[in-house]
Amino acid sequence: MSITTLDGKRFAEMILQGANHLSNNAKLVDSLNVFPVPDGDTGTNMNLSMTSGAKEVKNNPSNHIGNIGIALSKGLLMGARGNSGVILSQLFRGFSKAIEAKETITSIEFAKALQAGVDTAYKAVMKPVEGTILTVAKDAAKVAVIEAENESDIDKLMEKVLIEAEKSLNRTPDLLPVLKEVGVVDSGGQGLVFVYEGFLAVLKGEKLPETIAQPSMDDLVSAEHHKSVQGHINTEDIEFGYCTEFMVRFEEGKTPFDEEVFRNDLNEYGDSLLVIADEELAKVHIHSETPGDVLSYGQKYGNLINMKIENMRQQHTDIIGVTKQDEPIKQQEKSKYGIVAVTMGKGIAQLFRSIGANVVIEGGQTMNPSTEDIVQAIKDVNAENVLILPNNSNIVMAARQAASVVEENVIVIPSKTVPQGMAALLAFNPTAEPNNVEESLTAALANVKSGQITYAVRDTNIDGLDIAKDDFMGIFNGKIVITDQNQLSASKKLLTAMITEDDEILTIIQGEDVTDDEVQELVNYVESQFEDIEVETHKGEQPLYSYIFSVE
């Protein structure tokens, strides 16, 4: 049976199947990351991002394909994690924008929507790189536009789109030499192919393997949110103690929905307000002292569903292991500046707080924070101007996406490592104007050299360096430069490659698997080899990376 028009119901099924298929293959996508480091997480990020979009679609059923597209775009926007997740969200943001006014679409309109998604994604990436998910999406969309002129059946068109996506994926090593050197295709492109395979299966009436159980996005966002909360405030500082989440399904005869009025009214009940709405439903997150009043207000507009209320004071007390009397705190005025940093490891988080970070999101490696996590941190910091230090190259895009959906003036300092983030924070002058702050902090990124010691998760050869599984690797400014079977030996080799006679300070950040005796031996080595350099040590307690080195 041919399918010449696509409605919301079938498109929703395509999205759910695409998300399921990606979920089943997330580990395979993770394994395609070029660097053999233990935090290769493209599949994880794309899976969590797509799951967030699929969940929003499932919660907002409609036969109107434009409404399904809006729901998908919203879910992906707030759930996007990592560069691959942000690019995926932009692909479907452009797609959804192209179909938002349509009840059904034809093959030509489907093809044009794919192209609109590509156009949006390319604009969102500051320096697009070919041989990635962008290229796979672009090549597939190009074929779709050409073939749709003579192909009215959407199922047959999708089959041609998938064939081209697979061909483009197989060409990615020819566009990115590092892929060919390592012997893999692009991980993000592979993730997109899995999504498209799910799309085609629905159109052809085929079944793909069932989903492997995954934690819900609510669970993940909640876990990350509470992790963030417990890290940067005291129990008595929680002014609005109940994290309240619910959805309102609008009803005729109830108060007509006006998003601006709805948002402004709810804002009077607390803080950390997030409202996402379409024609049929509104999703609300707020911290309030009177959750009952919040729910009563929402009920004026329709039926309440998916309600969840959590006592954040009790959760915070349980987590940090202390019991204090809850006392109401007067709401503070917004400060001129607030600083949000993303870190991994309790010690590094404490270090960032000690040098000026107001809110620390503990994440970064195996669990990149989502757009929504960063939005929440921006609101928690309560400042007119918010500086974000991602401290990881895979979080910069999500930080910028978060900045685009909030009212606050947000400045993303593109720090790609913990040492860069520290250098930027130390350069912060709170009396300067925002433009000058951005300029000085960004300039500070170039004043520090970053090094990391971790282990290889597979055998490979990269940049002419043979790497064996479980060997220790030294990474210098993002490039693997040494490998050794011994952790201490690898550390010494890396520091020798990093330190020059012009350098003055070495900061050693100790990982959770490193002993104090080994750190002291490394310090003794540095002092014997580089007599003019000053050495500082900190217990970062970071996972996966035995050492993080900063050289200035």
C-alpha cells in the first residue's frame, strides 16, 4: 500500500520507532567515537536527546502533523545533550518549522522539510565540519528533494533517503581523514541513520527490535537537577521548597489559554519557572512554597496530568546527611553577574566554587548536561548577566542553545577543558562591563595548556600512534600524544611534552583512582626536572581521568 500523504499519527509512530531503534543501538554508536577514551558518548547523547523528543510527542498526540512536529522540536530542544544531540535537535527544529501549519504533508513537502532541517542545523553550527552527521543529513535531504519531483509515495521516497544516508555515512571517512585512520564511520551520522531506519520501518509496516529499557528523561533531568542543587546551596537557602511539575490538557469552557498571562501568573508562585506549551497542552516546572495553589491555578485551564511534587529541602537534607531547621529566606535581588560551571568530580566542583562559580553542574564526561539542565542553572544563579563555562568541547553547543531560550543575558565562554575554565574564571573582573568580561575571559583560554591522563577502551592507531586497549594515554590540548602501559610513566612523559622553560605554574588535579603517594612521586619528578616551575596539587576526585594538568 502506497503512502502519498503523511499525517500526525503516522509521523508520531515514525518518531517513536526512530527513537527506539536509536536506543537499541546507542552503545554501537558510542563505540564509533574516534578517540578510544572511556567517555565516548555520542550514542548516549543522541539517544537521550531523541528520547526527550519522543516523550513529548507521546504526551501530545495529534493527527495534525504540524502539532507533532512542534512537540518533537520542543522535546528535543530542552533535552538536547552534547554536540550531536544539539545538531539533531536543530535538524528537527527546521523540519518542524517547515510543516507546523500543515495537517498532512506530501512527499514534496516531506523532502522540503528535510532540507529545511539541514539549513537550520548548518546555521546553528559556527564552523560546520563535513564528514559528520551534518553531511549525512545534507546528502539525504538533497536526494529527497530531487526524487520527490517524480516520487509521490512517501514510503518509497524514505527508502531512497535512507539509501543515500547510508552511502553518505560510508563516505564520511573520505571527508574526515581521522575517521579513515581509525577505521570507523562518523558516529553522529550513524545515529541519524538508525533514526531514519526507524522511520522507514513504520512506513513499510515492519517491526524493529523492541527497545532496551532506558531511564526516563524525567528521571535523568531530575537526577541531574538535584545533583546541581545539592552542590551549590545549603538546605536553609532553599526559599521555594517544592519542585512542582505537571501538565495541563486544555478544555473548552475553561479559561482560554494565553501563554504570556499563564507564565506571568505562575511566576508569582515561586521561581525556576519553565513553561512549554502548544495548542493542546502546557508543561510546567516551578519551585514553589505553595504547590497546591499552583495546581489549582493550572486547573483553571483544563485537566491536570503527570503531576509530581518533591520536597527539595528534605531531599537536600537526606543527600548531604545533615538536619537543619527550614527557615524562610527573603528573596534576593539579582546580582550583576552569576557564573555557571560544568565540572566532573566533587573536588573540581569545590575548586570552581572556591574561585567564584555560583552554580556548578556536576557532569561533563559520560553524562553531558541537557539544554534544560543548563537553563535551570541559569535561573538558579539569579543574575542579570550569566557566564557559562562548559569546560568540555561537547557541552559548548548545548550551553549556547540554553542561552537562546532564556530571558537573561547569557555569555558562553567556550572553555573546552577544566584548566581553560579555571583560567577564565581567574580572569573575571566583576566590575567590568559584560562585553569586556566576555573578551577578557575568552582571551584567557589561550593562556593555559591542558593535559589529561586516561586509558584506552580499544586498540587503535591515531596520528601514527599505536594504542593498545587498557594502555594509558596522555592528551595534550585535545590530541593524544603519548601512550604507556604504566600510569605514572605516562604522566611523566606527558608533562615533559607540555612544560617548557617559559612556563611558571603546573597545577595537578588528582583523579579518584590515584594515590597520594603517586601524586607525590610525580611532584618530585617535576621539581627535579623543571627547577623553575611551581607545582600546585588538588584532589579533583574526577572519574575516568587519572590526572588533569594545567600549565601556565
